[in-house]
Amino acid sequence: MRKNKVKQMMAEGKPVVNGWLQIPSTVSAEVMAHQGWDSLTVDMQHGLVDYTNALPMLQTISSTDVTPLARVNWNEPGQIMKILDAGCYGIICPMVSNKEEAERFVQACMYPPRGYRSFGPVRGLIYGGADYADHANDEILKLAMIETKESLDKLDEIMSTDGVDGIYIGPADLSLAIGEKPGFDRAEDTKAYSEILRILEHAKKHNIFAGIHNGTTKYAQKMIDKGFNFVTIGADQRAMSAGAKAIVEKMKGSINKKESETY
């Protein structure tokens, strides 16, 4: 079976730089896949992507050496199994609040006897290889999102769940859960920032991977320096809008400056 490069990198102590796909397009997925990301996550929760979009996006990503991941919209076994069958090499699962939910998530990703994933990796066999079923339980990356109030009280039981490879922090929902305004790149004087560091310390204690979503490269580097193994920066939609805005602002500024010089 094709090795999961992302799991290998994190196990070797190398931080993973993850891209985020919210636009349901093979074209944007292809453009992103050729920019040097270690992995790309197809966002099926808050992105505009459903399964019929996700499948060709995974195929497009697979034309490169970028590792294809997905964030599902809920801890629902049917969706998890189906996107894994489509060749996804890792799942980010939202709103995992306790050990029972963590077990349900992990077991949906794993074949018996370690889980209850149904067999039928129609495209997984193509992307992963003929021996996919023999190694999928170990190669598929399983990241549980820590972002609810309950999960903050049950970090140890979630992180000690057999099969959980790591956790992923959604700062916006985490902020809402503790009574703060949602957003990324939380300031050091916020409660959310303190909770982020506490979650990270628990992940280190349990020797599992830790990931976080960031708004800027500067903050992502800060999180790597703190000990996070996996950082996401923005999304395809944010990159496109930020790039376009910078061009427009520069052009408008140049035009306005030129016009003012004529007076």
C-alpha cells in the first residue's frame, strides 16, 4: 500500500503544511496541488463540497505527491467510509466531545477486528494499491477535532482512545464554546489561546499528533514553534480573495496617485 507521507513526516518530527479546499472545483484543486503543500484537505463540512465534487478533486490531487485528506461534516460512519473508499488518506472529524464519540469515529475508519468499516475501497485500491486492505488501518490518518466545551473537560479520555492518531483544533468553534468571539490566530491574552496550549500539552503527554487551523503564515509558524505537527493556513477561497484584493488595491492606489498628480 502507498505510504501515508503525512503520517511519516509527523512521526519523523517534520511539521506538515496543509492546504484547505473549500471550492468545489477540480481546477482550483489542481492549482493548489501544484503549489507544494504536504497535504490538501477537502472540506466537506463548511466548504461548498459534497461527495460528487470531492471524488474528482481527490483524483486531481492524486496526480501529484500531495496527500489527500478530508474533513467530513459530522461523525457519521456512512460518510466517513464512503470518502475513504474514494481514496482519501485521512479524516478530520469535527465535534468529537468524549471517548465514545472518539471510538465511534476511529472504528468507522478501520476494518474489523479493530473497527467496523465496511469493505469496498473502490478507488482506495487504485490509489493505495492492491494490498490496501492489509495496511489501511495503520496508514489512514485519524484526527479528532477538539472544539466543544465537553471535549475540553475530557481531553485525556479522547486522546487515549485507541486508534486516534492526533487531534485538530478549530479555533473558531473552540472560541465559541468558551464564550469568546469566533476567529483564528487567537491573541495570547485570550482564554482560547490558553486552551489551545493546554490541548497541545495533553497531546504531547499522550504522544499523539496535534494540528491547528490558522489564518496567517506567521501564526502557523508560531504554532509549529510551540510544538504543533500539522498546520493549516487559510483556504483556497481565502487565498484567491486575498490575492485579488491585493492586486486591485495596488492598481487602484496607482491610478488614484496618477490622477492626483495631474491636478
